[in-house]
Amino acid sequence: MSPQKNFGSLLLSHSQSPTKTSLLILAEFFTFKDKQEAKPSRFSMSNSTGTLKVMVVQGRTLVVRDFKTSDPYVKLKLGSQTAKTKVINSCLNPVWNEELTFSLTEPVGTLNLEVFDKDRFKSDDKMGYAFVNIQPLESAARLKQVLKVSSGETTLRKVIPNSDNCLVRDSCIKCVNGEIVQDVWLRLRDVKTGEIELKLKYEISNPGSLPS
């Protein structure tokens, strides 16, 4: 049985300018009943709903693990799929700008993130972890289909920081020229300081593959 979803109230406003037409959809009350964590599942092409592209942009004020600095890299996990960035040597504010790709299946679940300090002669040291719920992206993709949005920039939902996520600040899910995107700053847990910036892009493999 599909989880219940409450799309709440939508306020639409349309503005005309000499250079572009913009459509703004405020979905402050776009809520979800399903808070169950998805179980990892083995990917197969037959049940694919799309692709998640994750741009690991940068880290800020990461913790020291090697004397006065660290050699950080980011490891991502979605279900049974894992990927990691390159190592940035001797840097507490690294810039990766590295895109990692994951196949999406039902249930979508949570993208988990860990930061490590690379060590040559012992196990890599942990530098904190964070996570992002991917369900709102999928629901935004469904809403985009209902609204038939294909051009311009449309805000589909705003996600606010709370105890159930790692957001540093509000994060908007948008449709930009037909693509579902979300920019997030995540606060790392189990460490005193550290934040990671991600840019998420949800690509639908087949419009009919999204669950209703």
C-alpha cells in the first residue's frame, strides 16, 4: 500500500517581466505521512524510477584529524549503492565539485553521507556524518507532472531544518527548465564542527515509472 501524502495548500503567483515569465509555487504545508526509513534493495532496471545525481560541492570548517589539518573525502550511500569523492589533502574547507550518480528504486529512502580523513598507515578517521531524505524529491517530481511544468523556474517545496534532518538552513526543491533540483547545506553529526554542501538532481527515467 502506498503511504498517504498530504500536498497541503498551494499558493500560485504569476509575474511578467520584459526578460522572463516566472511561476512561483509556495508549498509550505506540503507534508508527508510516510516517515519510515527505506530498506536497502538491490537495483534492477525493471523497477527503476529514475536517477539521482549528487554534486558534492564543498565542505566548511571540518574537524582536525591530522595534527593541524585533515585529508577529507566524502562517502555516499543510497540503499546498497555506494560512491565516494577524491581526497583533498591538507584542507579543512575542501572544494570537490564532484558529481556522483545513483539509480533510484522504490522505496526511495535516504541518502547517507560520511566524511573521512584519509590515512596511509591506519584506518581512515571519521569526520562526521549526515543524511538527506530523498522522498520529497520524488514527490516534487510527481507534482511537476501534475502541473505540467517544463520551462522557467518553479519552487515546488521548501524543507525546513528540524530534529529529523541535518539541514543547516531552509532548502527549496525547484523545477528548473524541467529538472527537479535541490541545494542543501548539511550539518555533520558526532563532531563539533563541519558542514557539507550538496546539489541534488532527480531525473525521471520514465514518467510512467513514478508510483502514484
